[in-house]
Amino acid sequence: MNFLKRQLLAQMIGGLTLTLCSMASLHAQDIKHAKLGHSFADSHPRAVAMKQFAANVEKATAGKVIIDVYSNSTMGGEDKMLIALQSGTQDLYMGALAPISARKKEMQIFDFPFIFGSDAEAAFVLDGPVGRKMLDGLSDMNIQGLVWAGGAFRNMSNSKQPLNAMADMKGLKVRVMQSPMALASFNAMGMNAVPMAFPEVYPALETKALDGYEHPVVDMFANKMYEVQKHLTITNHVYTPVALLASKKWWSSLTAEQQKAIQKVAEDTRTFQRAEETRQAGEVVGQLKAKGMSVTEMPAAELEKIRNAVQPVIDKNTETIGSAFAQSFYGELKKFRSAKK
């Protein structure tokens, strides 16, 4: 092969290599990566649901959107993750919205004790127009609300004694979510309420800096709270929903088709997540007993005393969150209960 032919062949190979590299580069640019953070242990149904969400988003977008899931507060507590979501340094978040309830006051309604009587009631309100409006209201915080992803009723645990009456709660130092309404409610019950980010709770219970905390039973088991808590009291005092949210920065980088696909996957995942949460909640009390926790149920008469004690707090905060909003929220509840009669 003479020099001219060799030179021509080299140019052809070089051109082909450059073309292939350019194609690979363009293909890589087409794939959108995202980080999804949450605070739940890998065994929790919410963590399982988010892994399923990520896998199904990849399928639904033909591999064009890939989501990496970071569980167990790897990306920080819920407050930190919500700040990162607003700034666009975190792409997706699944968890409670209590850390932003001081700014979005209507979120404080979820801290009203005994507002929901069942999981079905909660799902009806959250999936309806009021729930959608609450998610859409996050837009001015640079947050795209996808779905209310699930939720659970909260119960009390402590390391000191069984709680058989409201009087037994007096003076207990307990962790509550970082919400003004939660703080006021538990203080009204006679407890010493301490707002605290969740990653700090286990060590505080372990060192007895806290006597107890309140949480859904599935979370208690997933986070091995039976190691530092002796007594569980079933109160079902508050239903806390969790939401799946996206940063506006990341969401706007998607095509309209990708947004539609991801929204559909989020709604499908919500159904799975709720079913798993309900199923595990029915099983986990027995597992906590097997791990050494004593389990009691707060008598109905004592629960009524608790309702009466917190009613002034509810009345005051109804004005804070907005009477019109509260009326629309209760209106949805009434609609569900009327249909069930």
C-alpha cells in the first residue's frame, strides 16, 4: 500500500472514530440522570416503592431518564433534602412536608389530631382537588408536586412506662416533627415536645436525652426503635402523609412526553406504596412485641380527653392555616363519609 492510500485510509478511520464518538456523546447527553432522596430504611415499604418507581421510570422513558435512589437519610434529614430540592441540587424527594409547614401553613392541617378516621378517608382527600391544590401550591418554592405517595397513622412509644391514660403522658420528653402545630399539640397533652430532625432521634433516645417519640409502627420497626424504646401505645392520633416531589429545575429539563410518563409512574407507584404500607402496618405490631416491646391501646375515654385538650390548639391554628382552606378540606371528608353511609 503506497503512502497516499495509507494516508486516505487513516483519514477515513479517523473520521469514522470521530463520528462514533460524537454519536456516543450525543446519546449520553440525551439521558437525564436524577437523584431521589428519602429518609426511610431499605426494608421500609416506602423505600421498596421508590426503587420500583426508579425502575419503572427507566422503562417508561426507554432508558432516557435514570433515577438513583438514596435511602436512609443518606442525603440528609427531610429538612435538608427539601432545601436542596428547592435549590435544584436534589432532583426528587419522597417524605413528609412538615419541615416546610411554617411557610406553607395549610400543611399544618396534617398535624391536627384525629382528623382522619381511616386510610381510605385520607386517600380520598389527598387524591382529590384539595390534595392536588396543596401540591400545586408548592410551585412558588421551585417544587413540582407529583403525588401524595402514601401515609400512616402515628402512635406513641417511650422508655419509661405504659401509657394507659392521658395523665401518664405528663412531663414525658418526646420528639415531634418540625411543625409548629405538632409542637403546640403535644405540649397541650402535657408532654415536653422537642422538634428534631429524624436522623438525630435514635441517638437521643439511646442516651435518654429523649423519653420517647411518635411515629407509624412500620417506621418504628424498620428503624429498630425497639432497641431503645420499651413501651408502645396505640393511639392513631395523627395521620401523616408523604409526598413525591421534584425540583422545578430538573422537571423543566424533561420533555413533555417524559413528564407525562413520570407522572403516570408516580401515580401507579402511589397505589403500590399505600397497599404495602397498610399490609405491613397490620403485621408489624406483632413483630414489635416479639422484639420485647409492651403494647397497650389508649382507652377511648382517654383519647377523648386528648381531643378536648388539643381542641383550643386546633381552633387557633384553623385561623392560622386559613378558615376557607380548612372548610374545603373538611368538606372533602364530609363528602367521603356521606357516600359511605
